Amino acid sequence: MFTGIVAAVGQITEVQELDANDKNAGVRLHIEAGGLDLSRSKLGDSIAIQGACMTAVQLWDTGFAVDVSRESLNRTVGLGQQGEVNLEHALRLGDSLDGHIVSGHVDGVAQVSYFQAIGESWDLRILIPTDLAKYFAYKGSVTVNGVSLTVNQVDDVEGGCEIRINLIPHTVEVTTLKHLRVGGHVNIEVDTIARYVERMVSLQQR
């Protein structure tokens, strides 16, 4: 379980195929952890990378490695190549829940439709696919590339909905969101509470 409060921006420095003879095999990522504190980390710990929960299979003083299945690569963005990634340790008992409840299970990939500085803030708009559109509401929560954010507006459009998010300069500065571009794609995790509400409502309507 995570909070969506990014602890550090790390760097994928190496992508190794787990089996070069199998096109369905995954990859091993070597990640330099940046400012992520690894002093209490151990093999098997969960670490969110761009919003996707992964298991540490190697550790060294300044970084760690994870194995990513082909299924995970097919359902996310930003995990199959070198570059900066948002990092967050799993919650420990007694930690502060500053963002919202995040599972680290990416629900889908969505497209950035608008990203522009407005005064001191940034206006981010994302096109959400149809199968996820029902989970979004005004002032609800969303995780974008592992970052906990608040939805300021929801507009239903053909093929899903467009959500609008206001980003403060600090969020842009300390996460990989600074690299977003119109037409690019992001990992999306819907609000866990919305998922349960949808399930309860669907059962009542049967």
C-alpha cells in the first residue's frame, strides 16, 4: 500500500531482457534510487515505480533492481526504457497518509490532452478511456505516474472522459510530471473508494 506522495525521482539505468529467446519474457530494471532512503530496505520489499508496485530483487547502496513481467510492461508506460521514474516505499505502520490510499496496481494508460503553465500553477488534462471513466468525480482522487492528485473537473467526451488537474509548482518540480507532453501517455490508478462504490452500486442494480 502506498500514498501517492513521491519520495524521490530515480533513474532506470539499465534494462535487461530476462530471456532473449522468449518474446513474452519480462525485463530486469536497474534503478539508481536518487534521494530514496534504502537504509531500511531489504530484498522482497515493495517499491512503487511510476505508480506500479514492484518487488526489489537486488539491492546495493545507491539503488535496486526489479523484475517486470511482459504483462506489466504491456499495461503500463515508462517501465521499459531508461529514464527518470517516480519512486515511493510501501507504507509502514505509523507512517503518515498524506496523499490517498494507493495500491500500486495500474488500472490503465491514458493520454495527456493538455499541459500548460497557468500563472504559478500548471493545468493538466488527461483523456481517460471508457472503461475507467465511471470512477472519476469532481474533487475525487487519482494517481498519475504514482503521484496522488485531486480531480478539479470531469468532462464526458466520446471514448471516455477528460479530467482536469491543477498542479502546484512543487509537484511538477519534484516528480517526473515535469516531463509530460501533449499526446504522451501516463499510468492511471483510480481511487480505491470509487472502485468499491461502483461494485456496491452495480450489485444493488441487479
